[in-house]
Amino acid sequence: MAGRDREKQKRKARRNGLIAGIAVAGLGFLIFPFSALGAVLIAGAGALTGTVVGIMSEGLDLTTHNREDHPVVFDDLPLSGDEHTDEIIRKGAEALKQLREANEAIKDKDLSDKIYAVEDKCVSIFRTIAEKPAKSAQIRKFMNYYLPTTQKMLASYQTMQERGISQDALREHRETLSRGLDMVNTACQKQLDNLFKETQMDISTDIDVLEQMLKRDGYVEGDLSGAAISSAAKAAITAAAAQMAAGEDVPLLVVPSTENAGHSPAAKAGGTVDLPR
């Protein structure tokens, strides 16, 4: 669609340039007395005018260099092997393809940069659910509202741009679109952060466990009795201490993921957590 519209715009620009050139040349011959040199100058002025009008009618593509810095990556998104999640990823890739086509038709670098930012965050979101299909349910609103709304905003702006509405009206719509893209970028970033919230909690628990174990072994200073640590960290420390007291080797301290919290027998019983031996 964008390619056909672009070619139509080029043909219109060439036609406008030709008309302008002929008009300037004809006016020159009417005003100035005929001479060989004068004819050459008038013809040159007509050709120059036609070229300038053609370029102005076609419009300058300000996003060409920007597109070169953003290769297409959504055509090669990884799949998860889960049927439902993979369907979401395929629909997302198609939506990103439409965003890229709309972006290529928009001759505004600032808007293009914001659209590329949305695209990059969306790719990260789809890669994340490909790695962890269980998280796909968390992006339902993202797929059903955020992406379709973004597509609708861009399509509306592209139509106004192609239909030749007044610059004042286009400028006003451009500012509205810019604010909308800022909100979409913020929403995409929060969606991505939420997908990693449990991972952040796991890392925090791992650090708590490591710190307390180092304090017990006397490798770092600090008041062990007054330290505030999570219940998962306490359980892991207790299990590790019991194994070491029994002479068992504990080469790696692994804290159970918060994604599975409450599902293990130890967690339900309020006991310690078994570590790999």
C-alpha cells in the first residue's frame, strides 16, 4: 500500500513540474523579445522551475537514513512451541509489519523515532513470551488495545498526509499523534517491566541469601540477627546450613522461583526448601 501511494505521488510530482516548467517558459517568451540567447535562458529557467516544483510536490523523505539504522527483525521472531503463544507472536509480527509500512510513509523524523521505539519494545515483549510462554496471558490488553490503537493513529495521520489537508490541520494532528506515541511507548515499557517483575524478585532473594550466607561464614561484616530477609531466603539458608552440617556438598545455592511460590510441598508446609546436591 505504501509503495503504491509513493509511486502515485511521484507521478503527480512529475506532472506538476512539467506544467510549471511549461508555464514559466511560455510566460518568458511572451514578456521578452525573441532571441537565440533569450530562448536558451527562458528554456533553462522553465526546466529549473519544473525540477524545483517536482521536488516540492513529491516531498523529501526525511526518514530514509533512519530506516537504514532499523533493520527488520520482526520477520524472524522466535516461537515458543506453545500453540497459543505462537499465535500471539505471529499476530504481533504482522502488526509490527504494518507499523513499519506506516512509518516509511511518514516524512517526519521525530515521529519515526517514536514509532521505531515502540517497535523495539514490542519485539522485546514478543521475545520474552517466546522464552516464557506462561507469561503470554499478561499481554492480553497490550495485544487487544495498545497495538491496534497505535495502528489506527498512524493510519489516520497517513491518510491526512496523503489527502493534502491544510498544514495547520496536519500540524495539529501531528502534535496529537506525537503525544499518543509517547503514551504508547510508556505503556510498552511498563508492560515489558511487568514481564520481568518476578525475575527481579528472584534476583533480590538470591542476593539476600548470598549476603546472609557470607555473614554466617564471617566473610562480610554485619549484624545477622537484625537483618531483614525474605521467608524464601531464610528457608534456603536453613536448608543449606543443614546440608553442610551433614557433610553434604552445596556447590550452588538456588532459591526457588517466585513463579512457583506456594506450589511446592515445602512452601505449603512452611518448611525448608530442598537445594540441588
